[in-house]
Amino acid sequence: MYDELKYWYLRDHKLFWTLSMSQIKQLCIITGFKKANKGEIIYFSNSDVPRIFLLKKGSIKIVAVDEEGNETIKDIIQKGDLFGELTLENDAQSNEYAKVLSDDVAICSFLMSDFENLLLQNPSLALSYTKFVGLKMKRIKNSYVNLISKDAKTRLYQFLKDWAEKEGKRTENQVVIENYLTQNDMAQIICTSRQTATQLLNEMETKGLLVYNRKEIIITDITKL
């Protein structure tokens, strides 16, 4: 049952569609499967045994820590996304960790060395992986450009619009988002203080743009953001 679960999780991911049934089963032999609960830290970038992770269920935040100990949310990982040592290089200077945001998550992982060997054996998978990582790095780069060029209010509005598009349930112009982020999380994502993020959210509620609570965020009219 355990191996079958891993098998179907991998087979379902678009990155591995180019592999045959036998190759997927071979891949399952080197795959670690893990479940984790909300608040659990599941990855440190300076690990002695670097891994690549594939998220199959739930949400995770990647937090970067600078030399002074300040934390910034670098990325929010969703179902089907990859994280870990994606460049296939163990960067000793990198200091980040992954923490579970949702009630529970399911993760597949590979030793970086095993995954490198797999890519060497399967050129089509290597090409798919290169494109996959390239698009991910481009998205992260674009998010940093937006942080530099826009004020906090604009960054918050843009973040909420992106979040609504990815995960929100839309009824006409109203969008409901399951809220697994704290106000401090949002502040870190848009690189501002918690006080500023709270003030901006309160202003949006006063203007009738959204309804905010710990369980959900209701954007009353997405076209007005």
C-alpha cells in the first residue's frame, strides 16, 4: 500500500509524465515519503544530506534568514511544486527552511545525488526539470522586482490578487480564500512590518474590499483590487 501511494503520487505529477511505468516504479525505490503537520519544519538548506522535495498535499512556506537573523518568506509552495536544492548544488551560504502552513502535508523527496543520476539516465526528464526550475526561478525573480518597484499597499493588493487567482473560489466577482497565513506571514511576504500589514488589511475592511478572519479571506469584488 505504501509503495502504491508513492507510485500514484509520482505518476500524477507532470514532471514525470515522460517516464514509463517501470521507470516510475524504479524511481519509487529511491523516494522518501513523509507526512507532516502544521508548524513542523521539514527542510533546512544547510543539511548535510541535500534533498529535493515534491509537495503532493497542503501548503508550505520557504523562509530565508539573513545574517542578522531577520526572516523573510521567500516563497509559498503549493501542491505539485518542488523545493529544496533545486539547482542541484548544495549552497553552504544559503540559509532557509521550509515550514508547514496547512493542517497537514504529504511530501515525496529524493536525495540530490540519486536525482542527479536519474536525470542522467533520462534526457527527457532532465529537459522537463530544467524548464520547470527555470520557470520557478523566473517567478521568484519577478516577485522580487515587484517588491523593489512598488509600495507596500500595491504589493499587498497584488499578493491578494495572485493568491485569489491561484487558490480562491470565485462566485461572479467575489472570491473566498482559505486563510492559512498569519498577518505576520503576509507582512514577510510583501516585505513590510506586521503593523503596516495589519493597518492595510484594516483599511481594506473599512472600505468594504474584503472580510478578514483566521479561517478565510473574502474579497468582495476582485475587480476593485
